[in-house]
Amino acid sequence: MGNLSKNFSLYEFRCPCCGAVVDPDLIEALQKLRDLIGLPINITSGYRCKKHNREIGGTKGSYHLKGKAADIYVTNLHPTKLYEKAKEIEAFKNGGIGIYLDEGFIHVDVRGYKARWARVNGIYISIDAYKWISKKEKGKSL
């Protein structure tokens, strides 16, 4: 089905203005996540060149610039559930996972060290702060 793995193709990760660079570790981790959840994963952003990253307001040191990150969502799977499933994949467990609840996706990357965050109302906060806010305001936890 895909030319990078069983379910993923290079075109899904391309920068809109210049092509794609994708780390094989990212593809392997995404394929493991896909196999775990048994549902298609939609890539909303993969590789970004510096120009495109700047245009969309990406961070200066974004792992998207290195082909090591993807923003993803799964139809009919809440981002917090996808976040929990991503933590089960070793490369993401030891990489970056961010929740963008307002936008309905999560960010995953294979940076090689653990990083967790959430963006709420346009503000980046730690995942622990997000859990506390969610529990207090909604009576729920991740």
C-alpha cells in the first residue's frame, strides 16, 4: 500500500513547497502505532523546510525540519486516546508527544529523549498541567 512501510507513503510527509525527508525511525514507529490501533493514521504535517515552518509558525528547532516528526489524527479516536496509545510505542515513549486538543491532533517525534506538552488556547503547557486542568474542569484525566 505504501512505499515507506505497509501503510505509509512518502507523499504523506512532503513539505508543500519542496518535497520530503523522513527519518526511517519515525516511519517504523508510526507503523507500529498503526498496527497497535488497527485504524488508519492521517498525517497533517510531516517534513517541513525552514521557509514553510516559518510560514506556519512552527518552532525554530522543530523536529519536522529534520523529518523526525509528524502531526497525526485518527478519525473517530479522541486525541487523548491517541496520545495514550502513542506512549506504548518505544520510539515515542522516548520521544516527543504533544496534544493539540483544540486542533484535534497530536504531534509525535523520534527525538531520542522524552518530551510531553499540550497546547491549550494557543498556549504551550506541560502535560502534567494539562492533566490537572482537565481533571479539575472536566472531572476527567488522560
